[in-house]
Amino acid sequence: MKRSAFACALGASLVLAALPAGADSDSITVFAAASLKEAFSAAGPAFTKATGTAVTFSFAGSDSLEQQIAQGAPADVFASANETQMRKAASAGLLGSEPKTFARNRLVIVVPKGNPAKIASAADLAKSGVKVVFAAATVPVGAYTRAGLKKLDGRPGYAADFDAAVEKNVVSNELDVKAVATKISLGEGDAGVVYQTDVAPLGASVETIAFPPDSVAEATYPIAVVKTAPDAKGAQAFVDFVLSPAGQAFLKARGFLSP
């Protein structure tokens, strides 16, 4: 009995090993930035209907996704919330296609309903006692946030070391933007920074405050086929879909900006 089970297992492994790399499987896995969850989840069924290829999503911080791909995770497509992680993947030889920008996003300050800490502007993030929740500096939204705060250093109304003062108020560094949004919606922080597309899913549980003009750069979202994609054809089809008017409609409906 044990010998028979072993033989079956060995036979199955030999069959799998014999499949050519990149063979079509009618199913793909897309590694995508957490901020894309609502848009991509809505677009998935439309993609499957149009192509016949099923799609499974894995959402997380772009830095975490890039590391997983580098470690051999079976991903077909990588959609990042910044160019830094995509360049890192390209430099490591992990990509099977040229990255293309498919969307942009804006950052906003988010506070719990009622704004208990009375945050009126970005300057208030540096006030003593304010509990700030950011994404970790390695996560795209965390990097965008800190770069923007540094640009405010020394501007009228901002101290020369404004960014450092805000950093002292950070009580939590989250692994992705959704975690930041959730903590603020639950009142576990006085203020956080998320993408504008993360606000709508939170409903009336939060309020938003804009950054000063030209202080925080727009987030750039690139997408590419992973070099070791189990279904390279299906992966390219998904990339093409996201770049098409049909795919763009799902992104725009959830607040993303055109590429």
C-alpha cells in the first residue's frame, strides 16, 4: 500500500516536471499592491470572461511581493505601487516583459471620524502627543509619505526638521496601506497617510485632509509579466487587459488616475 502510494506520488511529480515552462494553464496568479485590491478584484471576473483564463490575486505591500517573487513564489504578473520595487525586480532578472505604467494615485491624510485630535493640516502631524500611523519606509506609500514630508521642511509654517518631528510621533509602521487605513478607521491612531483610493472603502469611518500642493508626488503603478510565469501567455493577456480601456475603466471607477 505504501509502495503504491509512493509510486503514484512519484508518477505525478514526473508528469509535472515534464510540463514545459510557460505552458498555458488557463489560470494565472497576479501579485499586486494592496491598494489595488478593490479595482483588481472587480476587474478579475471581466478578464476571465474575456479570455477564459481564471485569475487569483495575492495582495500585499509591493516590497513584500518583490521579495516573494525573488524567492521563487509562483507569480505570473507583478503590479507594483511604485517604480522602485519594479526596478529592483528588473535588476534581479525577475521580469519577462518591459514594465508599463498603468495607473497613478494621490496620497491623503486620513483621520478617524470626528477628527478627535483636531488635525487641520499636514503641519499638525508634528504636534506633541499626536499618534501617527504610517506604512513602513520600505512600502511604497511609506516611502512616498516620508519623501513628501521632507519636502515640507522649512516651508512657511513648517520647521526645518518637520519630517523628523513627525517621525517621532509615529506609533506604528504597517506592512501595507490597507493596514494603515484599517487602524485609523478603528481609531487606533490620530492620523495616517493612505492613497485616495483607499478612502472610499472605509465609508464614513474616516475623514481626509489634503497635503499642500506639490509636496507629495503622485504614486506611479507599473506592471509586468514575471520571467518564471507558469502561464506567460495568460500573464501577458492580463497586462494587456489592464492597459486596455476595459481594464482602465475598473481603475478609474475606484479613483485611480490615468497613467
